[in-house]
Amino acid sequence: MVTGGVVEVSEDLTHEEMQWWEFAMSPRFDDKPTVAYRIVTSPVLFEFVQLISNEALGGPSAMRWRSGLPARSMGHFSWTANSGNPKTAIWHPTGRWDIRVHRRGGLDLITLPLTPLWPGFVIDTTFFAALAAVIRFGWRWVVRRTRLARGRCPACNYPVGTSPVCTECGEALAVVGVPWSKRGSASAGHASAPSADEPV
């Protein structure tokens, strides 16, 4: 079902798994889960848990898929009344956005984790938005600093020499060789200095 993961079979269910079963299955069945199948991929990007009640008799079963990095942000939840035969078991998604797709020639369920998980969804969205901003603006900052250090316009990369303004695109520049933190004072001093043709 999931490649690259380790399957763990346990009869010791966690408190969180029992709560999840009560929430998903109690309105439909009185059975309690007796065994848990757990799969976690490596690296930890995907998690699958299936809880089964009376596995030998093919009792009710519920499964949960959760994925995301760095936090679990998307999930899928399904249940079936008969887990004895995977080819005849009909799984019912419980999430509003979950998608159920059947394979050809069988009733095996293919699921897509489309239910947002909180607060993981907020954490992942914030993380990747911040990462994209760092890449976008950080790269631009590096390019501008490199061009200025080479005596070129940071906007269009045109050679400007010692000119305070780019003669190609009109970008206002600092005096070449002056740090960015002192650009304003350097430009003001350059503008107020008298020229050689003016009387002193």
C-alpha cells in the first residue's frame, strides 16, 4: 500500500487512536478496536494508521492518512463495516473534501488526503510562504550587492563606473565603494560638492 515505509502491528492502541475511533466509529458501531496497523514513511512525510475490530472475523475498520512537512497538514479518513476481504470491502470517506477512486477490476480504495489538519495546515502554509519570500527577496538582494560591488547598476547590470546615476536606466546609485548603509550621506555629499568650473 505504501512503499518505503515500516509496517508496525500492535494491539496496544494509543489514547489518541482510541479517541479517533470513538469520534469516527461510535455513531455506527459498538465494536472496539483490537489491533492497529501503522506505517510511517522515511523521511517522515506520510503516516498511515488502520484500526480493526475483531480482525479474525473481519469486523469494522477505520483508516487514517496524514501527510505534510514539517507538520501533518493534510489528511484522509475512511471506514468500512467489513474488513475481512479487501476486494469486497467498501470504504466510506468521512472528510468533506476526500476523494474516493476505485481501481479497475476491483474495489480497492485509492485516497487523496485533502482534508486540512489544524494547526498543521497553518504551520506548513506559514513555513513555505516564508521560505518562498526568503528565496525571492534574498536572491534579489545578493544580485544587487554583487552588481554594485563590480561597478554595475544593480537594476540593469549596466557598467556605471563612478557615476551616481545609471546612464542606462536612471537608477539612483551610491558612490561606488561606499557601503549601502552610508549611501544616503555619500550621495548627498557628492551632490553638494562644488565642481571644478564653479568659483569657490
